[in-house]
Amino acid sequence: MDTNGTRPKIVVVDYGAGNLRSVARALEASGAEAIVTEHGRDFAVADALVLPGVGAAGAAMRGLNRRDLIGPLRDAVASGRPFLGVCLGLQVLMSWSDEDGGVECLGIVPGRVVRLPDGLKIPHIGWNQVQQTQPHRLYAGIPNEANFYFVHSYVVVPDDRGVVAGVTEYGRPFTSAIAVGNVFASQFHPEKSAIFGLRVYRNFVNWARESSSVQTIVERA
């Protein structure tokens, strides 16, 4: 754990998906020590974790299974440390994905992943607005309906609409961010979203730093 309040250690989970380095660079630029790892044992040193993702649900879950990361991921979320899911990293938090003929996912947030409606250009690629449907510390300094960058063909449908933290319009409204406890996850890619995306990572790093400081105080008490 980070004990001096300066550079929290944030694990970027490597399960064979792409975009790891751009996520790590964004975290480093925001003041964190980014640790890209495929080993669950490394999660113990983390002040916070990021589950990134590019690709399909089937390959993602196979990658997590092959590396024995499913248990450590669930334990990390249960530990209360800040946890950020990005794009596919949001989708695999759900219970089930319709992608690849149907895939059982992590089940951390009850819900389903469904394909965007017919008649739209798929995948949805490019900039789009995010309506902030509940306040969250990762939105600090970011105006409502700011633009973020998307690349996806599937969207999440949480069982509990109370966890929805962002909504975006593409043919119809879809959930573009969720927040529940120590978990925040976005369908958009903050690392590809210029100044507001970097602000999301900066806010996440600050959250990790503050969480680490509180944990250190508790451990010393």
C-alpha cells in the first residue's frame, strides 16, 4: 500500500486484451505508479485496480480463466479498494453477455450485456456525450454532457437501474457508466478522451491515494 500519500500503486489487469499501455500511461501521467500484470498475486500490493478491455466477451473471460484471475478480481472488489472498469472491462462485470453466443461473466454487478439495436452503424465509434445521472467523484471537474470516445457494439443493462451513473444516446439511450460502492466503470475510453478522459484518471488516482491513506491510518490504529 502507498504510505506517503504521493504515488498510489494501481494495478492494470492484463488478461490478453489490448490498450494496456495507453491506460498505464494515463495513470502515470495522473500521478500513479501503474503496474501492468497478469498475476493475481500482484493485486495484494495495489491501492486500486483498473480492468481495461478491447475485444469480445468470450475471449476476455477465457483470458481471465486461463490466468486464474476471476477469484482475485472478485476479492479485489470485495476489499473495498477503488476499482475502475473500462469498455469491455465494464461489460464483463455483468452476469451474462449475449456476445459470442452467450458468455457467463464475473457477476460482480447483476445484469446483462446486449447488442446495440439493429439499424444503427455498428460498432459505435467516435465521440458522444455522457449525461451524468448521479454525482460521483470521478466526474469532479467534468461538465455534464461532456464528450468521451466510444468503440463498442454491445451495451450493459444492469438489473438495478440505481447503479447507472451515465447515459448516452445512440439510436436510443444506453448505459455508458455505472457506479456502485467502490466500483466505477465506463463504456467509453477515458484514455482516448483527451482532457476530460485524463481528468477521470486523475480523479481515480486521487481516490486511490485517499483510500490508501485511510487504510494506512486504520492499520496503524
